[in-house]
Amino acid sequence: MRFTQLLVPTLKDDPADAEVVSHKLLVRAAMIRQVARGIYDYLPLGLRVLRNVERIVRAELDAAGCQEILMPAVCPAELWQESGRWERYGKELLRIQDRNDRDFCFGPTHEEVVTDIVRKTVRSYRDLPKNLYQIQTKFRDEIRPRFGLMRGREFLMKDGYSFHADRADCEREYRHMYETYERIFDRCGLRFRAVEADTGAIGGSMSHEFQVLADSGEDAIVACTSCSYAANVEKAELPPDAGRAHAQQAQSRALERVATPGQRTIEEVSGFLGMSPDRFIKTLVFATDDGGAIVALVRGDHQISEAKLKIALGAQWVALADAETVHRTTGASVGFAGPVGLEARIVADHALNGIRGAVTGANREDEHLVGVEHGRDFGKGVTFADLRQANAGDPCPRCGKGTFEEHRGIEVGQVFYLGTKYSKPLGATFLDAGGQEHPIEMGTYGIGVSRTVAAAVEQNHDKDGIIWPLALSPFPVEVVPTSVTDEPVREAAEKLYGDLRAQGVEALIDDRDERPGVKFKDADLIGFSLRLTVGQKGLAKGVVELRERREKTNHELSVADAAAHVTKIVRESGRIA
RNA sequence: CGGGGCGUGGCGCAGCCUGGUAGCGCGCCUGCUUUGGGAGCAGGAUGUCGGAGGUUCAAAUCCUCUCGCCCCGACCA
């Protein structure tokens, strides 16, 4: 491809509406343009990157025995009503009507549709297992889309679904997909971690998220320093005795009521009383799906995990209660709740078991209690559970040797054991060898293709621009003649370009009549993995320069060898067969 | 949905408070010079100042409404 034929409107300034680096760079490097909030155009270079991710995903899935299909983007309401999600999904589901006022939605995911396919076609255990996937534009009407491609409303996703006669086979496929995902993100050239994840409303099932490691990631994950255990902080298990010693290290003291006018948050009361937050009992009132209010306790310096709370309660959903409920439950306004004397269902995090000399709200306006002791002052009817988010330094629950270190991640994939959540309501069943009818066991597997592009940039950039992994680079190599008016230089560059293409290498030649500096700056901004510079000085010595974007150092190659050398690098990256 | 901010040439911004014929940088076009890290000089083009209404002799500027975009919040007591 010739630069002069390509639409590459690079920008010198950051766009005013971009916040995160991937958004800024993808716009500046002429990959994407915003059309509406959370909705983007892909310009030629951006599309090439997107296609590269797609190609890897397809290749690995096809090799893993999956079959590609394409389902409609616009789905009839009836299917969603059958599964119950038409009512439950909320405003994220973009609902539309056709000319006859029939309801449809723009698919945010396709469990219903794919299950419909299978229930209409699969009859017997002999038809199982099956693994179907598609790569398709999805739409989720996010409350607050942001960060460019990281959290768009419209996005490209690979969604896959597998169907099995029994749970064991489904679990086998789950592991198979897990391994396939590892290969996919490896081939993309990304540093990532597969972590155990919250399973949401399914409950008690398996799920792993694939997180691209980047400091700017929205998700917090922990990984054991000694074994392979890694999990989202929301989900990471903690041993029951973690923090026990800490709870009991304070001296027992008399319970005392203190005035704390207007001091509501842990931080405020901590400063006001001069006591550190880890001596506080944070008392949170939640509403749950069974209609009642429940009270959750975690240590002042800990964060509650709603995912864990949900599991501990066996609830479908939990949410912090509103001010009115808090008042009704505790007798005081938000900020003064505590477990002492509280008539409510209370669950407490293990770290509070046996705590002494603690601080908590007094359930009275502008008052806290000091010297609170578990067992003496509260504890009747209190159940203990693992409720808090994990932190760096917490002990690993698996190997017992290591501790957690914390990373930030961008979720680019998730594998999920679904069971019969959709097959049951939608009536997707099969007959076993004995003629018995059973609901089909399902797994679901997603990859955010467009988000993977953004994650790659978040993880791989410097002050000059993007540093694409070779597998994703819009072109693996760019040939840059320092001048197109200098005939020998132009001819040598064209020869090199032609030789590369003849070898099957996707090459771009910057044939613009621009000064070298302009071309170099654009090359760095766009982030081509390899750059071959052809200039007068080099040609005089019979060499051209190979520069790896990541290294920023030049290697001289003889004019005769350059094409073969670069072809070898590109071939080893898997970009050409 | 609540709070805040911003819409001025392709991009980034100033001008608005205190109304008086719309400006800067980059980019773009022409010419000459230049040619290994976003060149120099000279000349030039480009704006319904987001939209609608209002106030006024006069509105980018003041008022009302509206649309769009961005940020924060809408879970940590």
C-alpha cells in the first residue's frame, strides 16, 4: 500500500474530548474518529488493526473446532421476553420498533438467539457438543460511555457459545476455550493474566476474565507471588484467619460513647478521634432481592465486595440502601451506623472476628462508640463470611505460602460456565441415549475485539505514539524513502517495497513528498512495528536502516539482504504463512 | 438521572466578564529556497461563532429555550 493512496489524517494535537492515552493516540494516529458518544468510525489504519485481532481470533477458534456463524444484530423482542431479559436488562438494551411497531432490540449479546438456533436444530446427544461463535458489532447503551474504544456503546465482539450433554463435557470445553484464549492473546503480543471472576447472577459457577495488564486498567486484580492463583479483587478468596491476629491485637477497654458531630466517613471520624481506620468497623446497610435490609460489616480500611456479599447471602442482587432505609434500620442518618444493639440481620467479614477496642457508629445522630469488642458488645446473630475485596499483601488462599500482588487490568475476554440458565427457559433440550430429555449444558465465551485494540495501545505506547505488537501493526513494516525526488533513493525504496510484497509481506511505502522528519514522526505516532529507512547516506554505503519501533535503535542491513531479513522477522511473527 | 465544564475555519485555542465589521498557532493552497526527526520566507483561501428565539441602533459577547460533547457522581457510611 502507498501512503499517498491511504487516508491517514494524523493530528499533532490531542483531541480535546479524549481522556485516556489509547483514545488520544488512536485518534491522533488516524485510526478512529468519533461519530457520536461511544460510537466511532474506523479509518483504514484502525480497521487493519481491528482485522488483525479478528484474524487471530478466527484462526485460533477455527483450529479449536469452533464454527463461525453470523446472527442478526437486530433481534425480535419475543426471544428476549422468553428468557426474561427483556424486562430485566434495563436501559442498556437499545430497543427499537419497526414500521409495524413491533419491538426489537439491537443485540448486546446473543444467548437467546443462539439458543434458539440450537433448540430448533439439536435433538439428540449425538448432535452434541457444538461450539458456535460470531464476530459482530454489538450495542450496549452504557450509562456513561468513555475512554474511546475502551468503553464504547457500539463495539466489535466475538461471542461464542458451546452446547453439551452434560456438565463434565461443558467443563472440558471451558478449559479448552481457556487455553485457546491464552493462545489468542499470546499471538496478539499482549501481556495478560487470566483471573478468576465473579459469576454474577449465575452463582456457584466458573468464570475467568482475561485481563490485559496496564496501569490505566479499570479493573483491579490480585495474583499470588508464589502460585498461579489470580483473581479479580472482587472475587479473590481470603483465608478466614487473615486479619484475625490484627483484630485481637488491641487492648480490651470499656465501651464509651463519644460525640462526633457531623463526622460521617471513616476518614473523617478517624481524623477526628485520632484513631487509624483499621480499628474501625465499617457498617453498611444493603437492600437485597428478598426485600429486607441487611447489615454488612467490614474493617474500616477494607472495601466490601458486593460480589462476595451476594454469595454470602445467597442473593440475586444487593445494593447499598437509600438514606431512608438506613435511617429506618439504624435509627440514625448515614454515617452513624454500628452493630452494637442493632436489631437486624448482620454479616461480618472474617477480619472482624474477635476484634477489640474498635470504633463504630452508635446508631445515634452525631455519636460513635469507642472500645467496641466482638462477643462482649455485639455478635449475637452475627455470621462471619469472606466479604471484603482483596488487597496487595493479603495471603494466598490456595498455596498458603505466597501473598497477593496487585495489578491493574483491562478485561478483554471472559469465559463463563452457564449451565442451563438459558436452555431451560428457552426449552433447548436433547434426548440422551436412554431417550430421556434434558436441558442442554452451555458455556459462553466472549472477546472484546475493539477493546483489545484499545488495550493494546494502553499497554504499548510511549511519548511518541503507539508501539504495536508486530501481530497487530496496521502494516508490519513501513518503507520510508527520505526523499522521493532523489531518484536513486526513490528507486531503492520502491525496489525494497516491491520485494517485500513479492514475499507476501504487507508493506506500506511512505511515498509522500515530505521531509524525513515528518515521515518519521508519523511513523512513530502510528506505531508500525518495523521501519525501513532508505536514504542517501545509507545507499552510499550500500545499506538501509531497520528500526524497531519498540527499541528505537537502528540496524544497518545491506540493500541486498534487507527484504529477506524483514520477511523472516514478519514470517516468524506468524503474520504470513 | 444529579453536579460541573465546553461548543468560535480541518485540529488545538483566545476573544465573551465590560456588546461596536472575528483573531492566534498548527494544518491547507501558490511560489521560491530547503531536504535524516513535525523547515524558512513571501503571498493566499477557509467561519450560518452548535441551533432557535429574545433584548439592543448594534450580539460570538447579554437573556430564554434547545441540541451536542467532555468530566465527576449516581455503591464504601
